[in-house]
Amino acid sequence: MPCQLEGSRAVAEAVALCRPEVICAYPISPQTHIVENLSQLVKTGELGPCEFVNVESEFAAMSASIGASATGARAYTATASQGLLYMTEALYNASGLGLPIVMTLANRAIGAPINIWNDHSDSMSQRDSGWIQLYAETNQEALDLHIQAFRLAEELSTPVMVCMDGFILTHAVERVAMPTQEQVDAFLPAFQPRQLLNPDEPITIGAMVGPEAFMEVKYLAHAKQMQALELIPEIAADFKEAFGRDSGGLLHLYRTEDAETIVVALGSVLGTIKDTIDELREQGVKIGALGIVSFRPFPLQEVRAALGGAQRVVVLEKALAVGIGGIVAANVRMALAGIHLHCYNVIAGLGGRPITKASLRGLFADAAADRLEELTFLDMDWNVVNRELARMGASRASGPHAENILRDVGPVAAGPV
Amino acid sequence: MFEVRIHGRGGQGVVTAAEMLSLAAFDEGRYAQAFPSFGSERMGAPVVAFCRIDDHEIRTREPVMEPDALIVQDPTLLHQADVFGGCRPAGFILINSIRSFDELGLGDFVASFRHERLLTVPASEFAREHTGRAVANAALLGGFAALSGLISLDAMSRAIRERFSGNVAEGNVAAAQAAHDWVAGEMKELSGAVPA
């Protein structure tokens, strides 16, 4: 049924339709509305039987989720930013133990400097934690991906992180089609755990493994993600049959058939990119987009097939690996090994800086004319950077960067938009 | 696509106003996207919220930089923040104030604008009268429905009732109705005063 909902509410309702039995969560912006809504659904009895555990930290949220999942309960949690970092040790345990927890990540920047706005620094920092990572383009896809994520996680016995852009999606009120309980029940079978802590048949989970078998156990996590490369498109196809929508899969292609330039991105910025592509297409520019849904596992072959025929690729990403540049771009370049084409890397939207059509138009025009640097920072104010570099050059005791720069640009978020 | 930008301060229901406008547009069968400007959430801080309305799916996620309509819930912002950034002479402007554009010192700025699309409305007064609180978001939406003709008052009232319940909902619906009628009256006067 179509309804007009805040993204967080839509995801909470979709998670509830998946009948989680244990939810352990700690609130952090911009994830808060999701767990607030879920706690309300548990309290009113609309979601049940389900235990909502208020924990004291994200480390506890993931630890309790691990415990719940190991007892055979369908377990869910959500977090963002510093919260994800705080649960990092437990994240690796969840994936290393092969526990099919589903977690929403409301993507947000990582401090310092402290910043509550959207980018992909948080999820990208955990790309190698062993969790499957799926990125939603719209709120519709976010809610659909959660339904698919429980099936994927439980079939493989591995955890899945559904990443949705904080604020841009979580706080956007827009139209979504909400499935019925019957539809979700028919799509998502009951959880059949591969391993189970049961007092009647005691086992241990989490043995120490020495050099004689550690590689083998680790490899199995990789093997599962390689299986996920097959399973993710299958589940998306089943989903389409059951719900009538294209959602999920490994990647999305947009107007790439004859494209000379293909833009690669993840998440909600693809909407703005598509609108910009339509405008440029009207002017005769042969440009398209590749949206990556599954960043882990990374679909090397599919990306290679989609991009290999283009003349140039522009990887636009909302994270920066300090000391080298783009993270998504590094993965895309690996997919393109041996193929000779221009691969430009653009870092954009860090800390919530809006990615506008006006900026994208200029960027794509520069790319199409091969005027781009290999690494570009979209809408970077180089005057601000250079002033601080000059201060550093002028004095050994130049002081803290953030405070110095705020004196130049004014207080936080004082502009109109 | 029709793009609305709403300016106010934390605690005034600016984000809720954008949400209710989107609910009303959805109610009328259109696509709508409402979202806040994501500033630090604190009482009294300047807040901006956006609402896009279209007949098909809205994909763009950029902030509304050139609004077709501007709603200013708190006139104390007029000379502090760049409230009018991106406003064009064909746009609608609705300001919550008992003063006129001239009295607010905006006469020169809007001289080239279409005057029948500019209004100030005493929305806080309508809100206080009908809800007991000076939270003017619903009243302004009622006024905006009349000024723009974009959304019916019925749809707006249903959206208010979807977002609120009980006395709060009914008070706000009444405030929206009062502001709507007031704006409709003003517009009639304006169109009568100036030859077409």
C-alpha cells in the first residue's frame, strides 16, 4: 500500500514485518528515529513476540545481538557513525562467528571534527569487517533491502548491514509502498539457525583457533560472501516476483547502453546524478550511471562488464581514505584491471556538504572533456584550506584546524541551506 | 516540480510543516518529498525545511536552492539569515507577521515580484486563538493553500489530522482554516485594487 512516511518510520515498519525477536539498540543521530519507532511498535504489541533491550552503548548493542542470534533469535540493531566505531570489536565477532544479524546503518560522518551530517565514512571504515554491505538509493529501496537482508543473512549465516544515507533518507518524508505482513511472511521463511546455544544440547560457539586452522575459518567467511554474489541477485529476482519491484541486486544500471562516460556511486546521491544525466543526455552527452548496491561482497565481474566498454569512469564517493584517496575508486580500478580507460575519482559530500545538480553538471562536463584531475574534491573551498596551510607555515603554534577554520567561515550551519 | 522552502526556528514545527505539506500533496495523489536542512537540533536555532511536489517520482536530493515558494514562520530571521536566497520574482512568499512587506523593510526587495504572490499573514495570532499556543505552522499552511492554490484546504486539514490527534489536531485545523480564509480575503482585495 502506498503511504507517505519518514524513511526511519518506513524502515522500522519493514523491520517489524520481518518479525525480529530481539532488538538491542542504543540511540545515535541520525539513526534514532528508527529505533524509537521500533521500541514503540514493541511496546504497543504491534511487533511481538519481541524483546527490545535498552543497552548502555553500541558495544553492548552488538554484543547482546550476538548473544541473541546465537540462541536462535532473529536479531536486529541499528547505529551510525561513532556508534559503529564503538561496536567495531563486536562487529568482527558477529561476522567471524557467522551470526546472521541485520543492522541498519544511518550513514554519518566520523569525527574529529565532530559532525552529525551524512557521508559514508562510517560504513566504509568497516567494509572489511566481514559484514555484507548493501546501500539503499531511496527509502523504498531501504525498506525493501531490509526484508531481503534477513533472508540473505539467514540463508548464508552471515551478518548484513543495510546502509542508508543519514538525514537525506532517514529524515526524508516520501512515498513508499509498504508490503503486507502476509507478503513478507511468504517471502521470508522462519529463521533456521546453523548453530544454536541450547541448554538442553550444550555446545560452545567461539573457540580459539590457532595457526593450524585460522586461515580456513577466515576463508569460510569469504566463501560465504562469494556465495552472496550469486544469492543477492536471486533474492532480488524473487523479491521482484513477490512484490513487483526492482529493489536490491548487486548493482543498478542507468542509461549505460551507449554511454561513453559512466558515473559510479552508492546511495541516495544516485537520484541527483540520474536527474543530471537526463539533462546532459538531452544535450547529446552520452553519459550513464552505475549504482553499486552490494559493496561487500564487491561484484568485480559485474562492475567490469558494466564499465568495460566506456571511455571513462567517474567514481563519486562520500568517503576519503586519508593518504590515498577514494575507497570505492580503488575497488572499481581493481574490477577494471587490464582495461585501458580513464578512471576519475571524485570525493564529494563529506560531512553533509550538499551535492548539487549545478556542481554535478560542471563535474560531468569536465569529465566528458577529460579535463578532470585523477582525484577531485567536489566544491572544495581551496581558499579556506590554503589560509590554514599558510597559518601553519607562518607559526609553529598555529593552533587547532577546526577552530581556526571556523573563525574564517563563521559558526556551524549558519547558512540558509 | 514545485519547490517550497520554510524558514523558522527550532521548536516552531518547521520540519513538521514540510512533512504536513508533503502529506497533503500525497493525499491529492502527487509525489512529495519533505526533508529538513539537518542543522544542529536545538530550540531557537534557525531551521530550514523543504518540500518538493511533482506528478512523478522525485529523485533529486539536493537542498531547495531556488524555491518556487518561501514560507517564513519567524520574521525575526528576515534580517539575520539569508532567508531569500534563490528567490525569484515569480515566486510566492508568505511571511508570518502582522506587518506588511513595507513595514518589514522588504518593499524594495520585492518591488519586482508579482505582488499577488506576496502576503504577510498573522498566523501566530490565528494559532494562539485556536490552539492556545503561538505555533504557527498549520495556520501558515492554511494560508499557503489559499495563496498558492497548490493544495486544497481539505487535503491540508487531513494532513494535520494525520500528524496530530484530538484537540491539537482540531485546533490546528481551525487555525489553518482561519488563515486560509484571511488570505483568500486579502487576495480578493488585492485583485480588486489593481487592474488585471
